[in-house]
Amino acid sequence: MTKRALAGIFSILHSREYLTISVALAIVIALSYGNVVFMGYTLSPASLSAGVTPTGPYDYSGRNIATLPTIDPAAAGTQNHPMHKLVIQYFLSGKWPLWNPYQAAGTPLAADTVFSAYAPVNLLHFLPSELWDIPILLRLWLAGLFTYVFLKNHKTSKESAFVGAVLYMLSGAFTWYISMDHLNVIMLTPLLLLAVDRLVMGKKASDICLASFAIMLSLLGAHIESIILQFILVLFYYVFRVIGTNAKFLLARTLRFMLSFAIGIGLSAFFLLPVFEYLANSSLGLRPGVGLVALLPYAAITSFVPYFFGQVQTYMSPAIRQAISWDSLGGYVGVSSLYLCLVAIIPLSTIKFDKNKQRFALFFFAMAIIALLKTYGVQPVQWIAHLPVLELIWFPRYLGPIWAFSFSMVAAIGFEKLLCEPPKKILLIAFGAASLTIVTLASMSIPFPLTPGSLSFSHSAEKLVITLVPLNFFYSMEKLVEGFVFLFTITLLSLALLKDRKMLVPLIGLVVLEMAFYIPQGMSYQGEVRRSLIALSTLAVLVIIMVGWKVALSDHLSILKYVHKCWVRFSTRNVLLLVILISLVAQNVVAGLSPEGLPQRSDAFQQAPYISFLHRNSGFSRVYTFDCVLPPPYAGVFGLYHMGTYTAFNVGTYHSFAKRNLDSGFHSTVVASNEWFREPNAPGPVAELQRNIEFYNFLGVKYIVTKATDPNYAPEIVGGNLAIPLDNPQTTIGQSFMSIVNNLSSIAIQLGTYGRKNHGSIILTLNSVPYIEEYHRTVVLSAETVYDSWPPTIFNFKPIGDSRGREFYLTLQFPQANSTNAIAVWSYSEAHSYTPIMREVVKGNLNVNGKPSGGNIVFAMSSGYFRLVYNDDIARVYENPNVFPRVFIVHRFQVASSFESAQNIVRNPDFNLREWVVLDASLPESEVEAIEQTCITDYSWAEIIRYEPDRVVIKAYAEHPGLLVLTDTYYPGWKAYVDGKPTMIYQADGLVRAVYLSQGEHRVEFIYFPESFKMGLTISVISAITLIMLLMVNKFKLQEMCVRSICRRVKVNNYTLL
């Protein structure tokens, strides 16, 4: 048989090994997520988060979660997954996802790294949303497969490599963040390290190709924080691999390493150059100094006993909430990994063990420890957070994949060491060290479970109010016992492995069982207790079988002989495997049959009736939403234009404009009214909407969509903390305030009835300050119509024109009041957190019987400005009567020298946004003269005749020369053409676009195809050609070497023949 044939057979066998492992890893995932794979449940965060409705998909009638199955599901479900759907819509329509006109006033799409538009796995979102579990689970499978190949490259056994793969892909770095986009990056960590190995050890062009391809995939994963940390690990690993190398080889390998990075960056340049352009023109949601954030040491126990403090995103007591933050936890690796890591690093003198593998284990153990030290803010490692760029990384969360991967690699080497039959004392030392580690970490955290409290984020748990200290304590102790039982069982199986190699497979099965047991399922506390009982019962059975097997073999306990004879034909190994398999199936059945848990698969983007209404009536106008109805990313999926935005990056001018002119209280990553969270001590979103309505009009916001909020009433009523009684006819309660609405027509006040039905009349008197007769109003309301605390009581009166900015004083009286017939007026006391906000918004104070009392009445004012035009059980739609068109023509302008100056001008109450525009640069003198000779208003008009994400076509008629204003974001890369001729785009009012129009009818076209993308695409093509040429040259060299070898052999054979 020729060498070539032998090589072919070896290649087939080699590929069969990887095929077998691929199937095995898929089976492990299927058993771990059996309720998802086989029972119709889903991990898709779009089914867990606000979307078409505040609670998830429209018309969903399946079960709901009791506890969150992932950390921060809204970031993926409300923000990222709808954007994946939008990106796929772009690709299916034959367009590059360059510009997103559906959020803010328009923003870059693919250049926003939050959305990972070009991540290959995300392209699988072309599937129906009911099948989005496929790309979610595929990332786990790829992470496991790459890890296996990486470990096999270091000559570990199949079993050890498989254990390392399972520990990484089922670690908390994946399962706690199963739907987050940074998994597109961290799943490639072993592939990048494999590429480093190939670059160091090989000389083929294919090695450079592999490294370049892996780097490109990681960069297209787009999560900047994860990429930076991943590349730091790759750099450290490269240094580790070349230490001690001859200087000549070191230079060559370094050049190959740098060339691979250069080509990888070049291949992704079509994505990177627009990203750099966006970074230069955007405002980052993360604030400097976030890199200094560190976990308290009490949370360290969760790395090995994940649920010591409770289920995901639950806090059993206020003290626990202060001690840990679930959003910052990076993951877990379990006690099996801890035990195997200790086996790996304990030195062996009695047996020979590969020194390279030992060095490999020590390197990754050092990486894991360094990552953990930074996670918990230990000096001197903490100082790296002061470095540029690194100061913006959320280390506790995104270092999790680094230490989880590192521990998995060390654990794989520990498993490899078990195969070398180490002395029993090594295993016992590892067991003791692991136990000591867990006890030490737990002892630091015990004070927090001792604090009474109640489980949060759980409908079922809300009924279980924990008033006794021991219940919190016992829950944590239960989790600690589970960890110890897992640790004891794996130690027992390791000892059994020394006597019988057949115990190898059950040992692997136990590792799988532990990692699967930690996967969150969104069940209630009771459901998790059932899972715990199954796990503990399984471990108890395993221990009994192991002890029974051991005693029966030694013939010391006759009662177990019969049991032993029963499985003589069905070996102990198979019994153990069967028990583990039954346990995995039982856990999935419990999770599937639980009344609360992962939701059923459903179409997260099923269109609700109110969306159809908006489609019919909104045209090119924008919407704005409250109460988590139709967040901005979802609006884009349905082709609706939303003025808000969800992303860590925003165009800098939009961010500043929105902060000044739309809502000063929005969080740096969310411009969307009252959704998620707001800046502390900021006015409410309705108050901001009313105060800044001219700018909402300017940006074309025609509809306000809410679930319960009435946008007419501001400031928001959040509930008072002090009731002032109207129990005496002479008592008067007064409130001074400045109106934030025009045409003030009603006031809502939170009143109380003391739980009874009162009689008589409540009198509200309203006067302006100073007093003007035409602004005087009196309202008499029957006390029988007053609600007890909620909803607020409405006092309607004749509208007061021109009321905004005017000071008023209202008084409340109850002439029929007595001790048994009284009304309570709720107020915010001086100590209430909302009092400073009320003072800022209404600039008023509370008086009782004419004397200052401190605080403010709980009230809101309304003008009835927004008209309710649609109402159902899901949403209310209010119409803005004075909305501007998206495009219009003005004939007056000013020039501002800076953005700040432009904002000062447009904030002037006398500045009319419909008639004037502020430009960032002066017009040519001829155009200035032409515009100045026209009147302010005429019969000029403009309309959008075609609107695509990267192209806007406008038909306009200018009766006189003027400036056409399109209220879309001004951004580099947009070009304008008037009647087919290029023209300059001006930045108008600090945010939007404007072009000059001469007199007459015109066709105006805006096109977005930025130079950054063109240049990046060119570089990517050149990089791809370079890579292909390297492969071709390498192939020709190999062919030439083969020919020379054959020629030499022919010459030798001829000489021998002669």
C-alpha cells in the first residue's frame, strides 16, 4: 500500500473522528436544552422582552417565565434581535445594511457594532423567528467544536478534549448570556488560539489563511469589548508559544503573525472603516471610568456555585442586591472544573506527564487568575483600567468568557492527568483543596443570605414572602450542598477510574450532568427545587452504585452481592450512564411540564392591529412610544419611523440635540420615553414632551403610542407619600405652579376618600399670578365621584390660552368636610425623591391654610393637545395636530459658528423652526442675495416621492429661492443632487440636512454610499486576492518540491540500475 493511500485513509479516519465529536457535542446540547430542542420552547429573547406589546409577542397565550432565564434579556430581545431581522430584510431586498432611517432621525446601521450586522451566525435570522433557537444553539456547538480541535492540536486525548469542549460551551459565559451578540466573538476564541499554534508550528500559507479568516470572523462579530479582551489573550498566548524560540525563527513567526492580522483586518475593512467613521461622529453610551467597576469579593462563590444567592436576576434580600449585581457577573464553571483544575496544577513526581501540557495548564491557570483578579478589582491588576480604551470596558461581565475558557483548558489537562493514573493522594488533595476553596468563598458570603427578604422578578416567588432568616440561609446551603455532592461524586468516580478504565465515560457524563443542571430554565422557585431533587437523587444513586460496586468487588458486604449480580451482564459503566441519561431527561421533562418556564415558540413579529393603523396613516411621519410598546428597533421591522433609539452608539449631534431639545432625562443608551431607565432626578418623559413639543413637531412626530400613559398630562404622577386631610370647612390647600402646557384645560389631582363614600362638593379655584380675570377658573366636583387614591381625580375647565410659562395658583376646599366626611389630598413631602423634580418642572410649592408646608401636591396639568385616535387592549395612539412634514422649504436662515451656537439659537422661544433654519456654513453670496429678496412665506412645497434606507427622492416647487429642509440626520457619506447635479448639503439646526433650491420645480435626491464603505470594500477585495495568491504560490511550491523529489528518486534509481 502506497504512502499516499495510507495518508488518504488517515485523513478519512481523522475526519470521522471530528464528525463523531460534532455529533456528540450536538447530542450534549440537545440533552442539556431538551425542552427547547424537543418540546417546542424557545430561548429567543424576543419572546421574553418588550416588543409589539410590553410583554412580548402579540397574541401570545403560552406560559410565562417565573425568573429570567438569561442575564439582560432586554438588551438582546428588545434591541438586537429586531435589528437582526431588519438587517436580513435589507439583504433579501438586495441592499447593504448601511443606513437605518427607522431609529432616531436616521443613523448608521452596519457601522453600529452593537448590532453585529455582518456576523455570519446572525445571517441565520433569515429563518422564521420561531426557529431562531438554531443560531442561538449553533454558537454553543461551534464553541465546543473549536475548543475540541484546539485541545486535540495539543495532543490531548479525545476524552480530555471533549471534556474541555463541554465545560466551555456550557459555562455560564454562554448559558447566562445565551442570546447576547458577544457570543459571536467568544465562540471563536479557541479557533484564534488554534490559528496561533498553526502559525508558530507550521510554515504553510494555509496557516496564514486560517489565522486571517479567524481574525476576520472575530472582527465581524463586532462586539468591541469582547474583541479587545480576546485579542489580548491571543497576544499573551502567542508570546507564551514563542518563548525560548531561536531569534531567526522568532522573527519569521512574528512576521507571519503580523501578516495574518493585517490580512484579517483587511478582509473586514468593508466593515471596519465605516465603524471608525462612526466612532469619530458618535456619542458612546459608556462613560469613562466604567473599566474601574469591580465586583465585591462576596460574589466569587458564584463562579463555582452559580445560584448561591438565588436564581438569575433574583435578589433574596436587599443586602444581596447591594453585595452582587447579576448584570456584572461573567459566568460560572462549576465544581467539576474547579476539581479538575486542581488536579492539573498539582505537581506529580511519581508519574511522567507531558511537560508541554503542564506548561499549557499553568499558562491558562495564570490567565484565569489574572482575569478574576481584575474582575474583583485586586491591585495591581486593577490599574489596567486606567489605560486608554480599556477604561471603557465592562470588565466583570466581559472577562467572564476569558476565565471560563481558561479554566476549561486547565480542566481538560486535569482530565488528561487522570488518564495517567496519578496516586490517590493527588485526587484526595484536589478534593480537599476544592472543598476548602468553596467553604472559604461561601463563608465570606454567608452574612447576605442571613438577611430576610423576598425573591424578586418572579410572579410565583412574590407569593412566597420570606420573613424567616433561615429560609434564605437554607436556600444557599442547599446550593452549597449540591456543589459538595457533585464534588464528592466526581472524586469518587476519579478514584474508580484508577481501577477500571471503563469509568471514563460515566465521568464525562457526570461533567455533562453538572453543567446541564446549571442551565437556567426560567422556572419558579418550586420548579427549581424539583430540579435540585432530581440532581441530588441522581448523585445519591451514583454514589450508592459506586460504593456498592467497590464493596461488591472486594467481597466485603454480602448484601450488595445480589445487586452486583444483577448488572454483571449490564456493566457498571452502562448503569451509571443510564442513570445520568435518565436524570438529564427528567430535568428536561420537569422544565417542560412546569407551569412557568421558557415560553413556547411564537412569531415575535406578528403584526398587531395598532401597527396596521399606523401603517395606514403615518406615511413618512415618525412615531414616539411609551410604556415599552413598539420600541425603536421593532418599529424598523414594520417599516415605521421612530424618533427614539436603543443603542450604545448614537450620532453625536443627535445625542446632543435630543438631550437638549427632546428629553433631558433619557439614558445615554436609550432615547425612548419611560422605557427601561432614566437619569436620576430628571423630569418625566411626558413633562419633557410637553415642554419641548416644538422640537417633536419639527422632527415629524405625528403619533404617540402608549399602553396606559396619557401624554396630555404632565408632570407624571408617581404616587405621593403624605396625605393632607380636608376635614374642616375652613381648611384650604394651595399649590403654586408654572404651566408647562399651552391651552391649559384640566388638572388631575391624586385624592383619597379614607375608604368611604363622601358627600358634598370639592371646589378647585385657579388664578394666574399676578391675577388676570380672564384666567380665573372655578370647578365644583361632587365628592361622590372622587376615587380613593387611584386613578387621579380630573378637574376640567375652559381652556386657558397662551398658558405655557405662566404662573398659576390653585386652591382646594371642601365646605362640607368634617371628621367623618373628609377628603385626603396626596402630596410629595420634602423627603420624597420626586420633590426636586416637581420643583424643577412646575417651579411651585405647597401651602396649607396660606402657610408654606413644603413639598408639592400630587397633580398633573393637561391641555388636551394630543387627540386619542386609536385605542384597544394593547395600545393607545394619540395624534399630534401640529406636526411638521418631513421635508419643507424655508426662506430665512442664520449661520452658526458651532453646534453650541446653533442650539442656543433654536432654543430661543422666538425662533420659528418652520420659517427659519440655522446653517453650519454660509451660502454663496449670490444665493444669499436671492433668498433675502423673498418673503418669509409663500406657496413653495415639497413632498417625498420615494423613501428608501439609502436613497430619498423629493419633488419640490420653490416659488422663490429657498432652502429645502429634510429632517433626517446630517451625516458624512450622504450626497445630494438637485435635478441630477451635485449640490452641497448643509447641517441645519444642528442636526438635519438642508440644500439650496433656486426658483422653480426640482427633483432632489439624497444618496448614501459612503467613501469609507467604498474604500473598505476595495481593501477587503485586495486582501482576499492576496490571500488567494498566497495559497496558489504555496501550492505551486509544493508541486515543485514534489517534482524535484521525484526527479531525485529517478536519478538515484537510474544510478542504482547502472
